[in-house]
Amino acid sequence: SEGLLRSDSIPEVGEDAAATVSMAETLTEEERDELRKELAKVEEEIQTLSQVLAAKEKHLAEIKRKLGINSLQELKQNITKSWQDVTSTTAYKRTSETLSQAGQKASAAFSSVGSVITKKFEDVRNSPTFKSFEEKVENFKSKVGGSKPAGGDFGEVLNSAANASATETIAEQTEEETH
């Protein structure tokens, strides 16, 4: 039986094999008997605890069945709890704060782009080139005269300007022919 005990105590990786063997050799027969009894006792306790655990699990399943709790509901509860655990972590809070700030910065950027475009358009309207263009359009409108009230839409203004220049051209050609 001495050989059996030695083969049971195979050293783990990194453990000193010589120390393990010498420890088994230094045990008296009395100590070995004690250890064998303890070994049997611990194995029996493990067996009993396994049976108790199995009985408890069976009882738990029976209670859940009576309450109508099925595994799908449990899964949903576990997912909800897991999500709550995730949302309460510091990393999640930092990430959501960062994303929120990024969103605020993006919307601020978009609104400033809009105001820049508006400002640019105002600058264009106030530029001398645009003003002289407006004056020319006004001159065309006055030459055409007509029944349309001042301040028509831009398309109407352009049309009447084109008509006015066409009328001028025809009038000049007619003058040349008569001379």
C-alpha cells in the first residue's frame, strides 16, 4: 500500500518531486491510517453535498414551475440585470458622456455652418457687384415699364430684363434700316 500512496501524490508542474516523495516516506503508519480515514470522510461529505444540491435544484425547479416562471422569463431578467450592470459601469458612463458631448459639438458645428452660409449670402448681397446687378435689373424694369408692380420675384425680374434688352435690340435694328 505504500506504493499506492506514492503514486497518488504525483507532483504538480513546478512542484519539487523529491519533497513530495520524502514527505510520503516520513509519514508513520498511524498517520497514513488517519489520512485514509479523513480521505474517505471528505469523499463521503462531497457525495452527500452533491445529493443535497441535486435535491435543492429539483425543489427550486418545482417552485418555479408552480409560479409559472419559465427559462425565457429568467433569460429576460438576466439580460435586463446584465444591461443595468453594464450601464452602471464607469466605462459605460464615460463613453455615453463622450458620445453626448460629441453630438452637442456636431450640432453646434452644423448650426454655425448654417449661420456662416447666411452671413456669406448677406455679404454677397451687400457687395458692390451685386448692388450694381440689382441696379441694372431695376433699370431694365423701369425701361420695360409695364403694369407689373415693383418688387416682383427674381424670375419675373430676369424675364422682364431679358424682354427689355430684346426690345432695345429690335429698336436699334429698325433705326439702322430706316437710315
